[in-house]
Amino acid sequence: MNKKSRKKFLYVRAESLLENLFKLKMTIMKAMSKQQLADAAGVSVKVLMSWCRPYRRNLESMGLKPKDRVLPPHIVKFLAEKFCIDVD
């Protein structure tokens, strides 16, 4: 690989990395209470938890306990993607 093509390759690679970093930044979530997530979905906490029932094992393996009031960011992201909840 000559010097010019290597420079172009590095430029394209850096551009791709920046693009991926931007996408990652856009998907970062913050911790939320069950009530806040339910409000964002437009339902009650009881309904939100009934929606989560089929995914109980997945959520438990991710570290969620049934009595937790605050949902960690990775669980908020999982639920928002599963149920198409717009969380800002």
C-alpha cells in the first residue's frame, strides 16, 4: 500500500469510527424509575410490568429484580427498543 492510498484508507476508517461513535452516543440511556418509563409509554406501571412479563427471564439475567424501582440504563434501553418507547 502506497503512502497516498494508506492516507485515504486511514481517513475513511476515521470517518467510519466517528460515525459509529455518534450512533453510540445517540443510544446512551439514563437510569429511570418504572413510573417515568411508564409515563413515557403512556401507560400505568402495572401495564408496563405486564408487558415485561414475557421478558422476565431476560430482564433477570440482565440484573433486574422484581422489586427494583429504578431501572438501570441498559434495561431502559432494552425496554425502549422492545416496546418502541420514545425516551428523551
